[in-house]
Amino acid sequence: MKNGLKLGAKLVERIMGGIFTLCGFAAVLFVAVITVFLFVSGIPAIGEIGLGDFLLCTVWSPTSANPQYGILPFITASVMGTAGAIIIGVPIGLMCAVYISKFAPKKLRGVLREAVSLLSGIPSVVYGLVGMIIIVPAVRTVFGLPDGANLFSAIIVLSIMILPSVISVSETAINAVPHEFEEGSLALGATKTETVFKISVPAAKSGILASVVLGIGRAIGEAMAVMMVSGNVANMPKLFGSVRFLTTAVASEMSYSSGLQRKALFSIALVLFIFILIINFVLNFVIKRKKD
Amino acid sequence: MKNTGKKRFIGVFTAAMLSAALLAGCSSGDAQPAETNSSTQQTQQTQATVSTDGSTSMEKVIGYLSEAYIEENKDTKVTYNPTGSGAGIQAVSEGRCDIGLSSRDLKEDEAKTLDATVIAIDGIAVVVNPANTAEDLSVEQIAKIYTGEISNWKDAGGSDGAVVVIGREAASGTRDGFESITKTKDKCKYNQELTSTGDVIQTVASNPNAIGYASLAAVKDTVKVLKVDGVAPSKETVQDGTYKIQRDFVMVTKKGEKLSDDAQKFFDFATGKSADALIEKAGAIPVVR
């Protein structure tokens, strides 16, 4: 009898173990399937168009009589948009993290953290809507432009969108700096501001760097919000000109494309995927270095 | 072991049969004929299908028509495959659907084997911001604005200011219609390519220098509708053809070949008087009969 119970328990254990293993490999499976799918469906069009023409030609007009499939405008727009968002978003995010971690009164700290996590939960279409109705007209009037839907508006929206990840990761990094470092600095007569910027922030450098890489990942992968504020025309990017990003190029044409155009959209997705892979490798490298 | 299982199965089966018979017995009387009636209708429902295929711009019109039609004829199903005018015309000529839908008139070689019946007209309004002083543009001027030849409103009856050209994404039926009427295919220089009519209206309403186009029915008070060649778009001017920027919504059928009874019935419904109200509801303008 006892033996039988033991056997039953063992069986359950075995089955559960199998289920856990299966679930554990689910993520790996999905990544593998997506990777294979993107490469299989993305490579043929690149072969047909030619890698050089695909990556370096500046004209994207797949539906015209003489179709051209150059995605350089999308690549440069995505890179410029992301870079701009980092330039504006990271300093603000970092300062915010420093404030929450070091300067804010205890009660306010909770409120601020709550607000940051709420900011990260807002759907991107809402960012896009607010951008379309507030930021686009504001950019137009402030800079005296004929039209406000341009790269600059997209950069503003993206910098707001990357704030939550920059703030929360940087804050964790700054909090992790040992108190002794700061106390030593203060004891030597440095002011609080000096201590924060000369001791805490440099000590948390790799964590902050990780937050920046995370921000880059978020900015380059965003589609909906930027689609609504960037004008969405496949031009070579200018700061105050209408642009289309890698993500929006796929999103705006996928529903009706066919033939080579559709295949080319998969190739764009592949390029985007490779960008994301690179960013992830950089992130892993940064985190690993932090541990060492 | 196996044998007892089988026996048990048989037992359960007979029990189920008996109870089913009992239930059937309960519902006998008045209810039964009605029930058999509905079940035969249901089998018909899965059989009678009218398939339509084509123009994406006609989605709303076909949606309203088929919905109302199915309401009246519960035994019929109307399917719609949004593939685009060209693909729809090809589908009907190859017999892959009953009725092809096209938002352009047939080309000469297509008209040899196919019949086109106009069921509705789509008027495309050219809209600007209410603050814009321009009132009336010719089709030529509009084409010049969209190709970038006119880039300042002072050359088109407005006050000094750079024109902001708003359009739709490359797949839009409205864009296709607009560009083919103004003969600006592949030549338009857009400042913004938006993915919905609502976005176009919103953007034009918020930018004093913007110009855009949208289906007449979708236009709101927040934007100003321009006259084209001196004619303001309205139901009447679109119907009599004096308003230039318009296109036909056409049902395409094979020449000399009879439609199936169900398809013919739907066709008659869509081209009949009772469809007019539905077509207007869907944002298009019914033809004068």
C-alpha cells in the first residue's frame, strides 16, 4: 500500500516535471520559430532585390509602375528617431531616477514610482493619440512650420515612452550603490549634489547603461505611436520632415501588399529583428560586465 | 476487460437513444412541424451563397447591402472578399465568384466579356482648414498642388503659406480614385500619408495650411469643402456629373451568362430602389434611375 502511494507520487512528479520542462522550453521554441520564420520569409526578397539595392537605395515605391525597394530612408529614420529619443529621454530619466532615489521625501517617492509604472502601462496608441492632438500642433506653432507631423514630433513621443524603463532601471542601479561610498564622500565634505554625480551615478554606471540599451530597444520597436505623429511618408529623414520608420513601414503596408512587396516587408522585419538582436547582445554584454 | 467495456457502452448508448426518443415524444404536437421546418431551412442556409469579390472601397456599401439582404432572406449567405477592383474583375471573369465589385469603370477589353452595372457613386471631397480663404479650385490646380507644382496657397486663392499635402496610404481606395481622376498617379508629393479618413479630417482641421481628400459622406463641419471647377459637391451635383471628382461603384457580371437564382436575387436587390437608402447610409450616393 505504502509502496503504491510512493509510486503514484513518483508518477505525478514525473508528469509535472515533464510539463514544467515543456513550458520552460516554450519561450525558446517561440524565439526559434520566429527567427526561422523571419529568415526564411525575409531572405528571398533581399535576394531578388539585391542586398545593396535593398539597404542602400533611397527610394521606396513598391506600388508604382516601376517599383523600387530601398529601405535606407526607414533605417536612417529609425536610427535617428531612436538616437533623438535617447538624447532627450535619458538625461530626463536619469535626473528623475536620481531625484526619486536620493532627494524625494519618502511619501513623494512612492507616488513618483507609482506614476512611473503607470506611464509604462499606457498603451502606445494612447501616446500616439496625445501626440497627434497636442504635440504635432504644438511643434508646428513653436517652430513656425507648415506641418508638425515630422521626425521631431516622433522623437518627443519616443522620449516620453522610454522614460519608464530608463527611470526604473537606473533607479534600481543607483539604489544598489553601497551606502558607505556616499557616506565617505559626504564625510570628506562633498555636498549632496557632488556626491550623487561624482560617486553614486558613476558607481551605478553599468546599470544606467543597461537602462539606456533597454530604452533603445523600446524606441526602435515602437510602431503605433510614431505612425500617428510622423507623417508616414517614405522620405529620407529630415528633423522637420515627414518620415517613415522600419516598424511603420511594415505595419502600414502589410494589410494589402502582395508578391514581392509583401516579401520585402518581411525583409524589413528581418532587418528590424537583427537590430533588436544586436541591442540584446549589447545589453547582455553590459549586464555581464556589471557582474564581473 | 475489453468485453465489459463494450457492454457498458452499448448500455449507455441504448439509454441515450431511449431518452432521446422520450424527449422527442415530449416535443411532439404543435412544436414538431415548426422544428423540422427550421432544420431544413438551416441546411439551405449553408447551401445558398452569393459570393462577391473586389474593391476595398466598396466594403461599407456591400456590408450594408448584404446585411439588409440577409435579414430578409435568412436562407442566403453573402460573402465579400476585399481584394481590390482589378482582382475582383479577374475573379468574376474566371468564374471564381458570382459578382465582381469594382470602384472603376471597366477597361475596353474587359467590357468585351463583362457587364458593368453602376450601383452607387462615390464623391470625393477636397477639404481644407476653415481658416483657409481658398474657395474654388480647378481639377488642374488640385493636381498641381498634389504634385508639388503649386506649393504656396497664395498661388491658389489663399493667403501666403506653404501648402501641406495630406493623403491616404498607397492601398486606399479613396487615394486610388482621387489620383486617377486628377491624373496624378505616382506623382503626388505628400507631406503625410494617413491610414484613415478620420485621421485626414482631424489633421486638416488642426492645420491651417493643409489640404486633403475624403469620401463626401465622411466630411464633417470641422473642415471646409472646396468647390471644384465652381461646383460644390453634393448629392445632386455628383448624380448629374457636374462635380468632377467622383467615381462609380460597379457590380461586374459575365456577359451572356445567367447568374444563379440567389445571386440574381441579390443583384436585383442591390440595384433596386430599396437599396438607395442603404447606399446613402453607407456613405455613397445612389444612382438616378
